[in-house]
Amino acid sequence: MRRSVKTFIILLLSGWILTQVSGQAVSGQPEPIRGRIIDRQTRRPLAFVNITYLASGQGTVSNIDGAFSISTARDIDFLRFSYVGYHPRFIGKGDIRPGESLLIELDRKAYDIEEVTVLPGINPAHRIIRLASANRKLNNPEQQRSFSYASYSKMYFTMDIDSMFRSSKDSIPGDVESARQDLEEFLEKQHLFLMEFVSQRKFKPPDKNKEVVTASRVSGFRDPSFTMLASQIQSFSFYDELFIIWDKKYLNPISSGSTRKYLFILEDTMYTEQMDSLFVISYRPLNGRNFDGLKGILHINSRGYAIQNVIAEAAETAGIFRIRIQQKYEYIEDKQWFPVQLNTDIILSPNNAETNREPVKLLGIGKSYLSDIRLDPEFSNREFNHIELEVEDGAHKQDENYWSQYRVNPLTMKDSNTYHFIDSVGEQVHLDRTLKVFETFASGYIPIGFLNLDYRSLIHWNQYEGFRFGAAAETNEKIAWWFSIGGKIAYGTGDKGLKYGGHLKLNLNHRQDAWLKFKYDNDVVETAGFRFIDRPPIISSAVFRSFLIAEKDIMEEKAVVLQFPALRYVRVNTYLSQATRFVTSDYRYLVNTPEGEEHEVDRFPVTETGVLLRYAHKEKFLETPRGNRLSLGTSYPVLYANIRLGLPLLGGEYEYTKLEAKITKTFVSKSLGDTKIALAGGWADRDLPYPLLYAGIGSYAAFTIETEHSFATMRLNEFVSDRFANLYFQQDFGKLLFSSRRFQPGIVLATSGGFGKLSYNPSHVNLDQKSYEKGYYESGVLFNNLLRQWFIGYGLGVFYRYGPYSLPKTIDNFAFKFTIRFNL
């Protein structure tokens, strides 16, 4: 008992002593100086403002939200706030009140960085930039080690009212002023749109990546698909040679050789509490340099010459989108600089949207905060797959307890009002249903009740059929998720032919895109044509070749098709088909009757089995909540291959082996643009009727739309081969060759060549057995984006045919093209 009392007294005394000691320590530490820095006019926070507080030059910077906190054992001499493009602000020692939160308002200067005069001599910023470039690999966490982190992201959209009503109030009509006041009151209470999400990411070098959205909330929607788009706006770190903003690549200002491309200005130098130098450098493309560049500010820390803060936006401001990014880095675990905060500002200004003769601007403000950062965790390869980004089931159902673990700041009243109001609107106008329609539309269908309608089947035009009107649809998950029944019907105004078909599809594994299909078709197909496993995307120029096809066969086909992922990066489509082809031209093929007589036929029964595959090494995907997959691409070549076998079964009269292949690759260069190469070929092992051979892949018309992976000057069906190899080359310089800011067409140099051979066969009747075994060559130039409308660019091009198969009349060797490009 005495021992217990004694122990209790000792604990009390120890506690009292510790309290006194800690109290003395706390009282000896001056209160931190805190505050927030904003733009006086826009009232928006300013990130990475330089703050000097000692005469020796020591200082800090505001964080990504414009906030700052200064804690130092030394007496603060003053506060000096400096920021590129703003007038500096000075606060004397007597005006500093520790414990009070300061609101610092900075005034924007009347000029910007682009008006600086560059004088001859050594640029002191170049030494720092070269050191930062030399240390890019060491400072890039994705190049050094495995890691994991949690991320909380929040984005809202509002309107820039000041840009819409810049006239003085005296000149604004009463009804416009009333509309302004109503809009101001609305936007003071809530945002136009708000979303937030939490994700968990893990990474293992060199390229294994997995991010899972664990919580999601989107105003007006239960569906979390929007959060997946927000996560793809900017690159994770600012160290790659080409930095990506909204799927567009920009030359990084700290890439190798960047001092020959960018103007760098050393704006300021200060010292951190650890006595590291912090260099503040502004940058923009040099005048007369033509490339996709950035402009902004870099804070480079002398510890490893690493980026501590960066602000960047596209130097070229043309288009309806303007995106500005900010990133903040910290030195984690005393061994790696790592991004901890990321900002994204989106300015959307449609060309034809105006109010009071001023453009309407929608502003998107996004912030991401990284926490629970772990360096060098142990991960097994089994924890990763080809799905890089997915949404966890129930992510939209997380409660407030879960959210409170990750939110940096609690929701404001304005945030809560936005969720309440927009959610109610979303229920009334069925926004989730609308989002589902858009997602289905992107995959080629429009959902109508229990049917998915293929909108590409509604109307089409080609030289053989003329206008083709029709409809194709299949049942969707409202009937059943595991099967669908579909059908189609179409009519051509040119060939006066009715086409129809139907299918039964069994979905074996929706997430793996594995299915089994039984189908019947009575339709027309290109004579001597072939296809690979994928249809060209609707935005690909390859789709335009279908307009030019003038020779088609009528084909009645019954088939069973099985598609499945065979290996990690391989998708396989295998089939068994029984078809009869009827030629629609005067072509005939001589066959021997049982009596030994020759007989001309225009009907070709074929039983064929085959395998179509696509291999894209290390291709990554984004998976939507409904299981639809969107490719994030691959930096490796993409291979397509077909193996087709003709069988003397089920009425088939032709036995053969055919092989077809195509490989495509785009090489991205910071100084030359994009180099695009495609190699395609085919081979048949024996003499076959014309419909089963290979026509030259031409896309000529006197003036038509340019089509990739085809010969622009070759007439359709001009050549025929039983084996061929073609090479298509394009060097897309973008705007690198033009210095004018107002006129920046995209220049593309193109060259194609090919060889085709046909073994002479006397069985062909009414067929010019002409191949291009001596080599077919053409070259051309495209001027893309001569005219831009929203995100679509229009241009012109010309190609010239030369070599053994050039035509006698010079003008006939030219092909003039109209180009269409989609630019975000």
C-alpha cells in the first residue's frame, strides 16, 4: 500500500515537472505568423508567393492555397511578399502582430513576363536549369523507387462574372445589370458544379501502377465516372521530357537542351530554414521558337536542384480550353522530393458564347492533396494488372466519417448548398441517365429503353450503295446482362439492295470483354478487302476510306465468333464462318466441272475459320463503374495479325491459308514532333478468285478527305495481289515550322511505298491482273488546322505519285485532300 501511494506521488510530481518544463518551452517559442495571400482584384489565392522575413534573405513561400505560416526562433525583421507579375508588398516589424491571421492583397502589374527585354551576356538562370535537368531522374519518384499514397481531390466550377460584365455599371442596361445581380447572388451561395474523390495509389518501377477511387461524390450524379476524368488532367510529376496537360504533350522547361528553347529569368533568390537556396525562375518560349511550350514559374531548391514548386500553363492560348497547373513538392523521409499538392485551373471560353459582348468564361478550380506517403514499400507483381484506374464498388456510398479522414478542410456552406441544390436538379432531369447515355454513345450506341441503337448504322454513304439508310440495335442490360439479341436492316439508294441480319451474343465475362456470338448476315462487303479485329475509331481518318468504295460483293454469311483475352496484352477473336459471295461486276472465275469442262462462275461458297488478334504491350486502361474500358494507350508498337483458313467443309469450295498483319508505332520527339509509321502486309498461299485476293489499299479521288494507312493517289481496285507489303510514313511537325502566332498550321510530310505480287492465273475472266511488284511510291504534304472551329481543325493536302506506276498525264499523278483533325 505504501509502495502504491509512493508511486502515485512520484507520478504526480513527474507530471507537474513535465508540465512546467513544457510550459516554459512553449512560452519561449514565439507564436507563428500566419496568413493568406490573394489577388486584390479577383480575390483568388496566390500560390508560391515568395516571403522573406530576415535581412539575411531567409524566407518561405505560400502554399498552393495561398496560405503561409512562419515559425522561427529568430526575431523577424520584416515581411516582404514578392510574386512574378505583381507589385511587391512590404510590412515593417512594428506592424507584425503574431497570433493574428494576416490577409495580404497583392496588386497585379500592368505588364507581364513576355515584355522583358533580354540583354546579351551569361544568363544566371541557365546554370540552375541545367543542374535541375541533370538531376531529373534522381528527383523523379517514378524513376527511383516504389511508393504509395492517398489522395483527396476537390474540383468545382463557377463563372467569371467580371469577364462577362466589364463595362461600367452606368453603361450596362437595366435588364443586364439585374441579370448580373441575380447571377452574383446565385454564385455567392453555391457553385455550378462540385465533385470530390479519394483514391489510393501504389506504384512499382518501372511502370506498374494501380489507382483505386475509394470515395466519390459528384453534385447531381451518383455515378462517379466524372472523377476518373479529373484524375487524368495533368501528369503526376513535372520531370518527364514531355509534360502532359489534358492529353496534350508540352516540352518541359527542365528537359535537356531547354535553354535553347525557353527564356529563363532569375526573378529572386532566398534561403530556407535549412539554409538551402531557393531560386525563383520564370520561363516562357523564346521568340521565334515554334513548339508546344509552357510558361510559368519554377522554384528550384539547391538540395538536389529539385523542383519545390511549379506553375505552368500552355504558352499558346488559342482554343476554347486553357488549363493552368500548380504543383508543390516536399522532401519526404529525408530522401525523396515528392509532390504533395496539385492544383488545376480550367478556363473554358466557347468562341460563340458572349454576354454584353464579352466572352462567357467557365472556371474550374481543382485541388489535390497527397497524404500517407510511403516510400519503398514492398509490392508483389500480382497486385498490379493492366487496369490502371478503377472505381471501387460503393465508392459513392461512403459516409462522412470516411470523408473526414481525408478532407483537408471541411465542406463550406457554399459546398453543402451546391450538393443540395444540384443533387435535387440531377434527380429531376435524370443526370445519371444522361451520363450513361454519353458513356454508351462513346462506345458506338445510343440507349433507347431496353435497346442500344448503333448510331453509325442510321445513315452512311459510299460510291457503291449511294446513301445507305438503316438501323442496327441490340438488347441491353435491362433485359439481361449475360446475353443480348440484335438485328439490323439497311437499304442503299444506289444499289437498290436490302440488307439485313441478326445475332445472339452471350457475355461470358463483361470485365474481360469475353463473349460468344452466333450471327447471320446478308450484306455487302468490299471486293478483295479484309479487316482486322478493331473497327477504326469514329475520330480516325481511316473511316473516310469507306466513302470511296465502289466495288462490293453481296455476301450471305452464317458464323459463330468467340472473343476473349488470351494473354495479358493480347485480345483474340476466333471464328467459324460459312458464306457465299456473289460478285456484282462482270468478273467471272473459271472452274472445272466434274465432266472436265470449264465453267464461269460468279458465286463463291467459302467456309473459313480463323484467328484475329491484337497485341499492345503494356497497354493501360481506365475502367468505368459500369465496366467499360477506355484505353490509356501504350508507348510500344501495336500489332494486329490474322490467320485465315479456307476449309472444304460445309459446302466450302476453296481451301487456302491467308495471313495478314499490321504494326503501328508513333515516336514522339520534342524537336521534330510525331513520327508515325505503319507497316501492313498480306499473303495467300495459292491462286484464288478475285474476291478472296487483295486489292491495293487505295483512297484516290480528285478531291476527297485524307485517309491514313492508305495510298492517296492509288485508285481503288487498281491493283490486285496475292501477297503485298506496304509502308506508310508521316512526320507531323505540328506548328514547329511556323513562327507566326496568328497562323500556325500543322505541317505533315508523308511518304508511302509498297510492293504487291500476283501469280498469273488464266482462270480470271474480265480482270486486269495488274500488281505493283515494281514498287508503288507517293509523297505528299498536309497543312492541318488552317481553319479551327471549336476543337475541330480543317486543312488541305496534296500527294504526288511517282516511280514505275506513275501515270502519263502529270495532273493524274496528283491527289488533293481535305483534312480533318480533332484538337482538344
